[in-house]
Amino acid sequence: MSDREILRSAAQAIAGASEISLACHIGPDGDALGSMLGLAEAASNAGKIVKASFGSPFVVPDNLSFLPTDHLVAPGDLPARPEILVVLDVGSADRLGEIAANAGKAKTVVVLDHHVTNEGFGDIAYVDPTAAATGEIVFDLLEIAGWDLTPSIANSLLTAVVTDTGRFQYSNTTPRTLEIASELVAAGAVPTLIGQRVYEEAPFGYLIAAGSALGRANLDEGLSVVSTVLTQEDLKTAGVDWGDVDGLIDTIRLAREADTAVLAKDQGDGRVKVSMRSRGATDVGSLAASFGGGGHRLAAGFTVDGDPDQVISAVVAKLGEFR
Ligand code: 5GP
Ligand code: MN
């Protein structure tokens, strides 16, 4: 099947179902939630019974709480054996958290994704690494299904595209991305709302937590890497949680001297979640995959057991293999 035919068969499977379950990745970002909630609303408007969720911790980050959550349910409230489960922005089944069990029992699993490290799971898997966001794929799918873009759906999909392109700055931004954004704004999406809520505000505690992590940042000019650790203690002292500090890696990567930025977030339970970014010289997607994670060439992550400083050392030791 050509790529287009796969997307068409995905659209047919979704349009042909009367009850649709949807899931995105744990710790959802703007693309995961925006693409999922946009598709959920469109399917609901088409008369489907729709439930959407993501694996624990089941908390919508404050900076995405403006997205319409009418169809969002706790992961335990998704059907245990869905007729159809549409999985969005998920590169590997483990990124579903406990919803991996629902996927295992679903009659049909449809995967819509753009991660280059996607493992190709699911019955119908449409994976397009040239799409800047999964939201672009949903945009195309709605067109194929003949489902209208309402202002609310358009706003969810624009949130997906804006966040995964870093506001149209990253190298994944294509002419098609901007065409889609143009159509979304024409359909009623509100760029100022997205910009304000996602980028222009944070709780005061974010400044305190970021200050702690930035204060202990380390630059290795020889290896062209900047890195730091964010601890559970930092969050507790600042009175914020993980959802509030998603933007921190974007501040760390500002260091001009470094190609690669590494943030190790100590989960407080023996696990460390690592976020990585590159200016272009390092394939951090493959680097993350070598630690059991994944992502994109220039933005990726993984979670492992261990001590955060030792995990950073292990990452830095491997940088040369991925340049
Ligand atoms: P972030 O650093 O913002 O959490 O993630 C950056 C990119 O890497 C996103 O596209 C995200 O989906 C991907 N990513 C982050 N952590 C993991 C992980 O543990 N496994 C996989 N497969 N991808 C990840
Ligand atoms: Mn994405």
C-alpha cells in the first residue's frame, strides 16, 4: 500500500466505526493532546461515541488546559476491548502506559504518528516522519473523511502544529505546515490564545525550579554539550509539578556554545527521564533509541533507572557515536 492508501484505510476504519477510543502518549504535549482532541471532536460531530485518554499520571498540563476536554476520560474508563483504538503521536506501545493493555485487546489499532523511531506497531499504521506534527496527519485525515473543521477543532490542531514546530521555527516546518496552519486559522483557530497559554505564562514556581536547574547547568565546550539535572526537591521547593517544567529544555538549549542539550529529570522513584535537543550535529533520536527511548532527529527522550548525574555521563560518553 502507498502511504496515501494507508491514510485512506485509516480514515475508512475510523469513519466506519460507531464507537471510537483514542489515546496519545503519556506526559502528553501539545501535539499529542491537540491531535487527539481535534480528532475526538470531529468524530463526535460525525455522530460517533468517543472516548479519549492517556496513561498515568492522568493530568492535563495547565498550559494545555484551554483545549476542549469534553471527550477526555481517565485511562481506566476507556473500553477494555475497544472496537477501534486510534493511537496518536505514539512511537512505541510502551509510551501508552497502561493503555497498552487496551491496545493489546482492541479489535483494530490505528496508529497515526510522525516519529522517525516509530516501531511500526498497530493494525493500520500511518507513520509520516515528514509531517511536522501528528496534527498535520489528522488535518489530512479529516479532509479524507469529509469531516468539517470547526473553530474548536482547528484550534486543537493548530496547537499541535505550533508546539511541535516550536512556533514554526524548527527544521520540520515545511511549506505544507504553513499551508495547514493557514487553513486552520481561516477555520477559526486563535494563534494569540495558543501563544499566550503555551508560551507566555507559567506559575511563579517555574522561575524558582528553573533557577535551581539552570544554576547547576554544566557546559562542556570540547564535547559541545550543555546539561543539567532537575530534582524532585526542586519541584517540591518551588511548588510546581512536571507538567509545569516542560519548557525548561528550551532554556537550557539556548547555550550557544553547545550543539546538544541534555536535561535529566529525577523522577524521585529511582527513574530518570531525559530530554535531549540538538542544533543539528547530533542525531539525538537514535541516541535516545540506544537507551530504549526515541523521538525525532533533533528532539528526543528516554526514561531509565539510575542516578541522574550518571545517566548524563552515560549520554555524554555516547555522543560521538551519533554525530
Ligand atoms: P521531550 O523531551 O519533550 O519529552 O520529548 C521530545 C521528543 O522525544 C518527543 O517527540 C517525544 O515524543 C520523544 N520522547 C521523549 N521521551 C521518550 C521516550 O521515553 N520514548 C520515546 N519513544 N520517545 C520519547
Ligand atoms: Mn508529535
